[in-house]
Amino acid sequence: MSSDNATAPLRGWLALLCASRLLQAMIVTAYSGVLPFMMADWQMSAAQAGSIQSAWHVGYMASLFAVGLLADRYGPHRIFFGGSFISAVAALAFALFAHDHRSAMLLYGLAGLCAGASYTPGLQLLARNAEPAVRGRAMGLFIGASSMGYAVSLAVVAAFSHAQHWRHGLLVAAACSVAGALLTVQAMRRMRPPSRPTQAAREGTWNALAATVRDKPAMAGNWAYAFHCWELMALWAWLPAYLVASSGGTAAWQGAGIALAAFAHLVSVLGSIAGGAASDRLGRARVMMIATVASLCMSFTFGWMWTWPLWLLAAAAAIYNLLAIADSSVYSTALADVVAPHRLGVAYSVRSVMGFGAGALSPWVFGLALDWGQTRFGLGSTHSWVAAWSSVGLGALLGPWMIARFSRLHRARPAH
């Protein structure tokens, strides 16, 4: 511990880490941006289209679990560096070779399987290099960089889909993943040097997993994160298609709908930073509760806004995105607050399985609800979208209870 404090990170490490994350995050929403065009070109149902996004989340969930365990044993520096380059190769494979529903599902799932190295080890590097008093703000900037990447990706896809072909947008997003991987080299040069994960090696992976599962405050926070991910992943997957459908479906308005979805992600950058900074001052649980209750209200009302003018619907989408992301970084910070550093990677792995497992299901369930609503009420009916967006809120309803449980257990735990 003293050696870590003596070797302070060099100026600029956080900016480079966030820039790397921004570029590597672009592939995450690239598919959402082309979803309506792929549906038309490949004659996919809504459930099929949702299953491609779900394949990403299944792969990402497995990736986050694996890299968390590996980072505890071999150090987050190595995993962050090597995994970022593997992820870039997988992103390029998806952009180049996906040609139908099955190939897209397999290749996007593979891209997700390789993408976790830029997230979980990045959180560990943040926890190691940022002081506790400003850790929430640092986490907020890191998650905000992800949101910025999502917004830039959707903007790029919108531009290429309107001017040329949607595949060119995927290729640009994949090329940015390569650039982000290269930036990891400069970012890590400015951080504290790696430390030997001797405690993790002594404890063993299975013992660390068992200790995490028995850690009641940590698991309450992880359950709250799972309900949060159910809501957030469905929102990210289906917002562009919702805005495109609301716009009327002409080519010009399709591009405008995706660009407005990008704007909603851009606004959510402020939510990540503000939520993380507020948690440093107001407490993690309080910020989590406020953001969760507010975003749940949006989930149950967003479908009813289907007939609103597009500009007003886009403004509501920006607010929804801001509220849904505001507490995302806070869950990461809260876990780092309650878990011992030597098993933080394992704790993030458990959280990832829970969160992205829920996030893998919700886009598919959304698509099923939308197909059901369109069969029952018709293609242009508001009620079909109400059913779909209500599935988002219903799946996240237990989030506030788990946040309250986390707060109670954390306060009751004796100080170490």
C-alpha cells in the first residue's frame, strides 16, 4: 500500500484511459444504429433483431466474468492491454463478415465475448489510481466516455447509412476499436506500476468467489445492478429503432431518428459524470435510488409518447438516457467501496454475470413484447410500443428494494 502511494500516477492517465474507452465502446451501439436497416435488408422479425443484440450481451457477460478472474490473478494491466487488441480484431470480423441473421448473431456475440477487457480491468485500474474521495467522479468520467463512444458511433452510423451504406459505419466503428487499443499503451505508461496479485493467488479463485457470494452488501449491490442493466440494455438496443419508427420510416427521417438517438447518448454523458460526482458528496445509495426511481417512471411512460413530434420524443429520450445512466458508474464505485481490493476483480465478475445476464435477456424480451403487440394491436399502434417499453420497467421493478437493502447492510457493517 505504501509503495502504491509513493508512486503516484502521472498527469493525463485518466484522460487517456477515458479516450481509449470511448473509442473501444463505439462497437457496442454500432449494431443498434444499423438495426432498422438490417431488419429491412435481411427480412428479420423484431425478435430476431433483438436476439443479435442479446448475443452481444451473452458474450460480453462471459467476457466480463473471465477477465475479472484473470485480472485478479495476472493483474488488470496485462488483461486490459492484451484483451483490447483481441477485441479490436473481433469487432473488425463482425463489420466485415456479417451477412445474415445467423452470421450476425455469431459474430456480434464473438465481438461481445472479446470486449470485456476494456471495461472490468479498466474499473480496477481506476480504483487503483484514483483516490477514494474523487473515485466516484473518476468512475463517472470513465462511464461517460463510454456514453460518448455510443453517441459518436450512432452519429457515424446515421451519416453512413444515409449517404452510403450501413456497413461502412460498422467498419468505421471497428477501426476506432483498433485506435482505442493503441491508446491503452500510453494510458498504462502513466499509471501506477503493476503490483503482484499475491493475495489473490493465496486466496484462490473459488475461495474469492465464495467470499463474494457470501458478502451481503456486495451481493445486494450486484442485484441492484442487474435490475439496472435490464433497463439500460433494452433502452440502448431499441431506442434508435423506436425513434426511426416514430419518424415515419422515410430514408431521410430514418437518418434523423438515429442521429437523435446519438444525441440522447451524448446527453447521458452528463448523467454519468454528474451521478458519479454527486455520489462522492451525497452517498452512493442515495444517488442510485433517485436515478433508479426516475428512470423507472420513464420506462412505464415512454411507450405512450409514440405519437409525439419527433423533436419532443427525442428530448424525452435524452432525459430517459440521462436518468438511466446516471447511477451506472455509482454501482461500480459502491462495489469498490465495500469489497477488498484483492478480490475486486472477482466481485466485478460476479456482478457482470448478473448484470449482463439480465441485459442479454431484456432486448430479446422487448422484441417479443413488440411482436406480440404488433400482432394484437397492429403495426402502427401505440399499444405495441407501450407493451414493449413496459417490459423494460417490469423487469427492473425490484431495483429500488435492492438499493435500500445495500444501503442498510453497508451501514450495518463494522468499519475495517
